[in-house]
Amino acid sequence: MSVLAAIAVLALLIVVHELGHFAAARLQNIRVSRFSLGFGPVLLKYQGAETEYAIRAIPLGGYVGFPDDDPESDLPANDPDLLRNRPILDRVIVISAGVIANLIFAYFLLVGQVTTVGLQDLQPGLLVPHVDPASAAIAAGMKQGDIILGLEGQPLPPYPDASKTFVETIKNAANQPVNLTLKRDNQEINLTLTPIASENGHGKIGVALLPNLKIRRAQNIKEALVYGADAYQRIATLTVQGFWQLISHFQENAQQVAGPIKIVEYGATIARNDLGNLFQFAALISINLAVINILPLPALDGGQLVFLFIEGLFGKPLPNKIQEGIMQTGLVLLLGLGVVLIVRDTLNLAIFQELFQ
């Protein structure tokens, strides 16, 4: 069931993206011939009055098709309701609407989570869920449930930076006193502990560490909108930073690129542990889909926007053959990358790892 829930989330986000394109076109009375989830052979389809709705075999996205791209269309070339005959602004709205839909949907997913199950919000410091007996921590007076707020007079940032700073300081302070600021029962206390030297000479104090999380649940619609906006800003910022790191240090970070299989695996794990957190997972993936699609690459929305920019700059579009060649090449590369990621992530699943051991 958790796998099905994760697949449903991914499918829903694709539907939202394509519905953005579809709605933006239909609201402007632009003709739409196809609405497809996936690529390749048709599994299911329904022919509407003007549009064919289909589910296809390769689950690597979807598309909205226009009669402009159909050589068998019997519509006259000068039909004012064809996408290519509309002003550039109308076309920009249609092409960018999928990205906008994903961004808006992500925000309301976060609002929904903070209104219902609540949102896990990272706070400064680290939570201590366990203290080893006969350890330096227990000798200094630390207790389970303490929150470490400060280290050597300096406040700790939220996780993961807090964990890196704390662990590194303790490792380098074997047999040396370390001053901590703790929060216990809503009161701040100060204590000094001395890490014990391990066999390799690193300091250790005998505690487990977890992120300091606070569950934020809105009490009214105003709080829901504010909390949702705060979470949205944080996730969007981290997403953009992550993409920048991937692009600027691609060789070091290429293995972190996840395909549909890995995304479903992550989602299934989240669903098993806490179904309510699927809201936040879906919001994260929705923002990622928006950022990916706005990249100026062939076969993506950003690539089509580049064509429109060139048309607006020079007063005429690139020749159709050039546009089609670029888009088809981009689509083949995109599908090829998707297949590689699916194969890689499938082979890395636990069940396959066990089979090959």
C-alpha cells in the first residue's frame, strides 16, 4: 500500500503539471488534441469531443498535444485558435502554466499538512533521545530528552549543520572540558562535560543525536497560510540550492540524481513511517518538477520558452525543421536518461541487492 501511495503521489503531480498546460490553453480557447500521461504505447484512452485523453506505457512524465504538431490534422493552417497562431504572450502562458501549477499545488499541499497532521519544522539545536550509562554525558548530568542549544557559548544552528558542528567539536576535545547550553523542561541550563578519549584518540560523550523538530499545526486559516509559506520558502530555497550544486559540481553529485523508481522508494518509506508526511514529500517533488521543467533544455518547458524568446527577439520563429530536430533530440536524450535511472535505481532496490548477494 505504501508503494501504491507513492506512485499515486507521483502520478498526481504529473496530472497537475499537464492540467496546468491544458487549462491555460482551453481558457484561451486554444485547441488541444491530446492529453497524455506517460509516453509510448497507449494503455488506455478516451476520445472526447476535441481532445484524446490517454495513459501511456512509459511513466516518465506526460504531455499536452496540439493540432499544430499533427500532420494529419484537417484544421486550416490559419485557424486563429491554433497555438502557433496566437501572440507570443498567449503561448508563454500555456507553456509556463505547468510549472506554475506545480508551484501553486506545492504550496497548498503544505497548507493542507499544517492544517491537518501538522508540519515538522526544524529548530536550532539537537535533541538527545538516549544517554549511555557510565558515559561522560551521564556523569555531567545530561538526560534523555535534553535539547542542546549552544556549544562553547555559541548557539547551534538547525540540523544538519548543528550535528556536524557538535560532533566535530566533541571529537577534537578528548579529555578537555566543553561547555553546553541545554533546554530541559522549558528551562535553559548550563553544564560542562569532558569527552572521554576513544581508542583512536577522538572524544566521545555517549549520546544519540536527532534533529530538533517542532510540530507546527495551524489553529486557523491565517496561521495555515503563514506556516505553509514559511515551509514553502524553505523547501524552494533548498531545492534551488541543490540544483545549483548539481550543475556546478555535476561529477561529484551525479549519483544523487534520482529517477522515478528511487522517488517511489523514498515515498513508500515515508508512507510506511508516517502517511501524513506524504503531503510534504509531494510538495518537495512538485517543486522539483517545476524547477526541472523550467530549465532551458530541449523537450522541457524551459526549452520551448527559449524558442519563444528567440522569436520575440528576432521577430520570427526558428524554422520548424530546426525546432523539431532540437526537440526530438532532447526528447530521446531525456527518455534515455530516464531509462538509465530506472534501471540503476531498480537494481539498487533492496530486493535486487539480496538476489545478487
